[in-house]
Amino acid sequence: MPHVFVIAEAGVNHNGSIDLALRLIDVAKASGADAVKFQTFRADLLATRSAHKASYQTRTTAHNESQFEMLQRLELDATAHQCLIDHCRQIGIQFLSSPFDAQSADLLATLDVPLFKIPSGEITNLPFLKHLARKGRPLILSTGMSTLGEVEEAVNVLHAAGASQLTLLHCVTEYPAPYAEVNLRAMQTLKVVFGLPVGYSDHTSGIEIAIAAVALGAEVIEKHFTLDRSLPGPDHAASLEPAELQQMVAAVRHVEVALGNGIKAPAPCELPNISVARKSVVASRLLRAGRQLTPEDLDIKRPGNGLAPKLLPMLIGRTLRADLAKDEIIRWEHLA
């Protein structure tokens, strides 16, 4: 049975604070997530000083702060990364981070981060995709904002550059993403078209869409979380709080085991109930030995540990070898 890999996305919800980042790691561990993920970037390599913020960032951060200034405030240096990695190792949760530039990817490789999660915004950055593929690590590619053709181009580039383990995440890059625009079936399209493992990076409010994605076959779920949605910062408002993250992970675990193996057969827990819920052929009244059975002599009632109702036509005209009381279950040994 496949295990759904749940990534608790801390992202930049640490607000540049190591203490806050460490607390986020603890929350991710307590939730039952498999990994906690941050974002690794250099502001001077990621954006120009004149780059605009996204509308959701404008709503949740200072209006007089540029995107470049916001990113500078949210950077984590190499020392901070090592501190977070050490803490993850101590408490037993996998540390991950999304690199946004080649130098950040090199840093994560140096720190032995086991896989790269490629953010949606980099899907058309083909030189960067090649750089990541050459690291020889498993890759998870988010596909927000992209067409099927753009995903195909990215997949081809990654494979050509040596990527051998690739997972595609359906994603809608808006915070929060409107339910009516999520289009979860697109995740299944990715599975059919590319024949690769698929998952879902969820930016909707609440937990139900991530759970639905698991029911539709997601092997990876990624979800933003925070300590408090009211904290200042670009992503807090669209993130789960700790109790909600725990509820989501628990629900994912329930759904993944409930999916089963697809074979239609009685579940082990059902077996004792078969005789209780099903019915058998019984005598409708007192019947004496030597009687040839007629339809009026027979009823169908619980329990189900006798002859099945489908056998009733075979009993008509048979001769009884013994007396039967009303409601007594008819068995083959009662018949001549």
C-alpha cells in the first residue's frame, strides 16, 4: 500500500526568525507529517529591485515594501539552514527546502538535502531545471500556472539532464486558491500523460481538498502551515494553523489506508456479519417427514448460515427426511 508523503510547508512563515522556524519544525513533527519544507533563495538572485509583489503579497505585507525588500527579510543563510537541519535530525523529521536559484541549490546539495522540490515559478526556467537534474537527486516539480505543454517541456528537459526520479504536483498558484478553480482532475491528467507519480500542492483554505486529492491518487501532499494565521507575512493568511495541520495529516492517513488494494471481496471485519445480515431458506410452518416441498412451505429469513435463497427453486418438489419446525433452517441433510 503506497504511503502518501506529506510535506508540511513552512515556506517563509518563519518571518526571518530562527526561533520561529524551529517552532514550525516542532509543529510539523507533532502533526505526523513526513517532512517540513522551507524556501532557500538569495533575494539578489531571485528578483530585481523593481519587481512587483503578487496581489496576495500586497494584501498581507507592508505597502511601502518592495518584493526585493520582502525577500531580503525572509532569507535564511547557510548557518540557519544547518541549525534547522540539525533540529530536524534530532526530532526525527525530514528537512526539505525549495531552491530558487543555482547557488541556493548548490547550498542544499552541500548540506545533503535528499531531494529538491522545484517551485512552480521555475517550471519555465529550463537552465535552472538542468542544473537541478544534474545533482542526481529525486525531484518534485510543482506545476502551478503552467499548461500541459509547459509541463511536457520541463519534464523532457529534466529527463534529458539525468533526472531519474521525478514526481509532478498539480498546483494552483494563488493564496488562497478558489475551490472552483482547483481542477483536481488535472492531477490525474498528469498521471496519464506522463506516467509519473503525481501529487498535489494545496493552496486552498481548509483541509478537504488535500484529502480529496489523496482519494484521487495523490502520492505527495504539500500544504502551507503557520503558528498563527494573524502573523504578518505573505503566506500566513493562507496557511493552516497547528491543529488544522494535525487534522489534515490524520485524515490523509485514514484515506490512504481506506483506498485498499482494489479487489472486491469481503473485508475481514465483515466475515462475522455475513450470517447475521444474510438470509437462508426456512420452513414456513411445521412440516412432516415425507412431505414434498411446495413454495408455500418455504420462507426466506435470517440468519444466513443455511441454504442461500438462490437455491430455493432447487428445493421445490424435494421430499423431507425429517420433521421441521416453523422457521427451522432447511439443510441438505433434511432432504431425501
